[in-house]
Amino acid sequence: MTEQRNTHSDRGRIRVTGFDADRVREREPISDWTDEAGDEAVGRWHRGLQRFVRNRSAMGAVVIVVLMSLAAIFARPIEMFGFVIQPLALAPYEPTTILYLQDPTISTYDPPSWDHPMGVDGSGRDLYSRVLVGGRYSISIGFIVVGLTASFGLIYGAISGYYGGNVDEVMMRIVDTIFAFPGLILALIIVAILGGGYWQLVLAFSLFGWAGYGRLVRGEVLKIKESEYVLAAKALGARDLSVVFRHIAPNAMPPLIVLASLNIGTVVIGVAALGFLGLGMDPGTAEWGTMLDETRETLIQGPDGRIPWWATVYPGGAIFLFVMSMNMIGDGINDALDAQQTGVGRGGEE
Amino acid sequence: MSLRRFILKRILSLIPIMFGVSVITFGLFHLTPGDPVSQLVALNPDVSPAEEEQLRRRWGLSGPVWEQYLTWVSNVLVGDFGQELRTGREVSGIIATRLPETIALGLFGWVFALVIAIPTGIYAAVKKDQLGDTVSRFIALSGISIPNFWLGLMLILIFSLYLGLFPVLAPSRLPLYHPEMLWYLILPGITIGTAAAASIMRVMRTSMAEELNKEYVTAARAKGLPERQVILKHVLRNSLISVVTLAATLTAGIVAGSVVVEVVFNWPGLGYEFINAINQREINIVMAITLFTGLFVILANLAADIIYAILDPRIRYD
């Protein structure tokens, strides 16, 4: 470096001596360097997204989840307040239509055929239509519950970790207490108290489901709290709330997102398990778990001694496929965001 | 901190949690519309209000909430969970007959999980990023994702109905210690243990792969130790620690799983009783089992912490 640049316009800038990207005039034509690219810093989210898109199994899982969600939405027309807001119908029958009333050639537990690709269930309803529509309940409950619990857990954990001391002590004892009960048991009791139904299920899984996020976020906040940029923000006079929600919370997001994506599958299985135990949606609803409950008795003894395997295999297979895809997405996000240091992706808490 | 002090400190820290568990259990059921007495009254409309009041006092359901809570807790502390409403049997007696069935199932599930997961986890870590690793990772992911009730139904479908290897239901309930019962335990045991096996496999793989990169492994290899001994004696021991930290979570999962799996296989344990009690509104039984679940998970956590502190003394100084 022989000549000094004007230091006034570059104050505070870190310079690498010996190589100055600004001074290179000739570049390899194959490098896709542009003037803008030199100034652009690639953010964590952007880099994570690039890595995620390159992960083939995770992208495959995204396709499956999107297809299954679309299939659930477009399975039958949706009507709201008397207006048809979604007119398409991928499923050939209403999930509640009893087929043998219209077509006497159809009987209960007809095996899969061209007209009924997944067979007919024990009440003479088309299983393919029911499996498609069944996604509406489990999938939407899964996303709603995770949205609610993750948001609340984020706030709870951020407050607990940031204030520390006695506040933290009490808040974490509450979380420990909730952790003493398996989530499914708590959900079972709440549904037993409130009765089954869509919003009751949402409440059952949300009421205590935030504890895991709370504990995770608190741990992250404790780590971040010590970092210099938080100290700098405080030194500049930022208020507590602004430090927590502008500086700490965004940096605690990656592990939270990983946990949330893995939890969607857990909630979907939980909803189906309650349905299977006869405590979820009303009997007869085309919900995956409830459908399995209805065929459980006849699995062993179908009509004419045949085993109606299709009534068990397809609804359960749908749950399995969805949850598996969700977990693959969760693993993919974990790899992409480098959140594995927190241990979330390794199957549980830290 | 000595091990004894560590254990003592951990046990003391359980007291507020135990209190919280009892409050949640009591609170959830206290919020339930219709306490046991109003149910009894509904069954028998001839009960006069004075008699109802008398009943309430007998069941400890009169007075302010905190008084009811104290009555309940002091009864529970001496092992009195009240009676079953319809038959008047002691709830503690029902639990005593059901508990061994669930413990047998859970133990079988745990043993199955460890036997399957530890060797596969080692294999996957050693063959990292090769075909065998990819396959076992896929299987582990399936094991986490499969709903246990569906797995149970599929096992019945394949092994009982098509292959006829197992009876769908045990033909007669033999006593639990009868050797033949082991055969009937296999399908429910596998069902309940699969999720735990899959989680352990994933943790084993990650932690072993991490350990294999550490310097003491290079040192052991440089010393000329056979690879087998390096892995089984040095690496395995260190990676098992991370399995211990997972053990409490998995035990909670097995407890929750027992509810579903016992219903699938008609296994007469606590979980089966729990669902029955919920359907028949036997509040005393539901409360007792809920409380038991909470205490059991707390104790499992304590046990895991103590084992962890023995295996890895550094934790005691945190």
C-alpha cells in the first residue's frame, strides 16, 4: 500500500492489508462477481435458506407437506357464512356420504377398486375422500397449536431469562412442574373436562404446550444476554423491552424454529391419538385418528372373515407420511440454521 | 460438591415441583363442572340437600378451596386416594393391581429400545455418511414419526392376523410372572419401545460421531489399540452419557405411550384404567393416576440426574 486513501470517508472500516477488493481491476470472467456482490453481506437467514434448498430430502418433504395440505383444502368445497370460498372438489364424495344408500352394489368394507381407490369403510363411506378431508383437522390444529405455543413460549422464556433472579426461579419451577406430566396426558385430561371438538383440541395442546419453548428460549437468552451487542444496546440507553424484543429474541429464533417444526408432527400425532382413544373430534368425523378408532373393532373380524386392512392402513399411513415429512423438514432446518449446537434437533431438550 | 450433597440438593429442589404437581392435578379436576357428589346426587334424585351436604363433608368437598386441597393432600400422603364411585372399591387397591402390568410393559419397552438402538447407533456413527448410516437414519426418523397406535395396529395386522404368530388377545390372563406372558408382551413392548429406540439411535449417532473426532480417540489409536477396543471401551462410554440425559424425557414418553398402547392391545395396566376412568367419570381414579404419572416422571428425572452426576462429575459443580 503506497498511497493512503482518504480516511474520512472510511472511518471505522476494517481494512485487510495486502489485498484490496476495491482495487482489483481484472477478474476471472467465470467468477460471478459484480460490484454489488462485493458490498452485500449474506445474512444468516439467507444462508440458511440456501442451504435448506440444497437439501434434497428436506425439499422433498416440503413438497409432500404442501401437497397434503392442498389436498386437504381442496378436497371438498368450503363454505363460510353462506359463501362458497373454495369451490374445487378433489374428493369424489362427501366424507359423510353413505354410498350403499345410493348404489346398492356397494357394501361396507368393499376392498380398494378403481372407483374407490382406498376402499370403503365400515359404514359404507368412501375412504379416499375421508383420508383427503381428514387432513383438515390434524394439519390445521398442528399449525395453530405450534403458532400459539411458540409465540407464548418465546415471550415467557425471554422474560424469564432476561430478568433472572427470583422471577426466573419461579417461572422455571412452573415449567418444571408442567414437564412432570407428559403432554398427551395433560391434553387427555383437558379434553376429558371440556369434551371433544376442534377448538377444545387446540386448547388442550396449547394450554401447557408452551413450556418446552419457554425453557429453550430462556437458555438461549441466558447465553445471548452476556454478549457484547446486548451490553452495547444497554449502554446506549435502550429500555428493557426493546433489548429483549429487538436484540435478544431475534437471535434466539433459530433453535425455536427447529423445535417448532419438529413439534408440529408431535401435535398431529397427539390429535390423532386422542381421536383414536375416542376423545378427539365427534365420532364419525373424518379425522385420521377417529377413523382408526372406528375400524379397530372390525380389524380383527371383518365381514366374511376378510380382513379390511385398507381401513387401517390408509388413514394411519396418512398421519405417518405427514409427520415423517414434517420431521424431515425440521431436521433440514436444523442443519441449515446450524441450530444443532443447542441440541434441539438431537431429540429433545438441552 | 460431593455426590451426597448433590443428591440431597436435587431432592430438596423437588419439593416445590411436587407441590406444583399436586396443585395442577387438584386444580384441573376442581375446575371440572360437577364434582363426584353432584354426580352421585344425579344418580339418586332422592338425596335431600342436607344429606348432600353431609356427603360433601365426608368426601372432603365442603369449605373453601384451600381447605379441600389440604384435605385431599393429607389423604394422599397417607395413601388414601378415595373410593371408586360406582363400586366403592379403594382406588389405591386398583392402582396396586394395575401398576405391575404397566411397569412390565414399560420395562420391556426400555430393554427393547436399548438392545436395538445402542448397536445401531454405534454402527451408524462408525459408518457415517455411508449407505448403512443413511438407511439406519431413515429407519430412526420413521421410528420417531410413526404414531404408536397405528404401529400397534399394523403389528397386529401383520403378525397376528396374517402370520398368526401371536394371539390377537391373550387367551386367558395368566399371572404376570408366568413365562408365557413374555410372549404376549412382545408386540405391545415393541410398540411402546419404538419411539424411544429411534430417539436413542439418533442421539447415539450424533454424540458418537462427535466423540470420534476428539483427541483422546486419536491418542488411543496411536497407542495401537484395536479399533474395536477404542470404540467399545473409550468412545461408547462417553457417548452413553448423552443417552442418560435423554432417559427422563423418554421415560415420560413411555408413560404417555402406555395409555395408547394398552388400549390398542387391551393390556390391563394403568393406562387402560385411565381411559376407562375418564370415560366413566371416575374422578378419584383419574386424579390418582395423574398424580402418579407426575411423581413417576419426577423420580425418573431425579434418577437420570444422579446417574449423570456419577458418570460425569463435572455436572456437580454447575
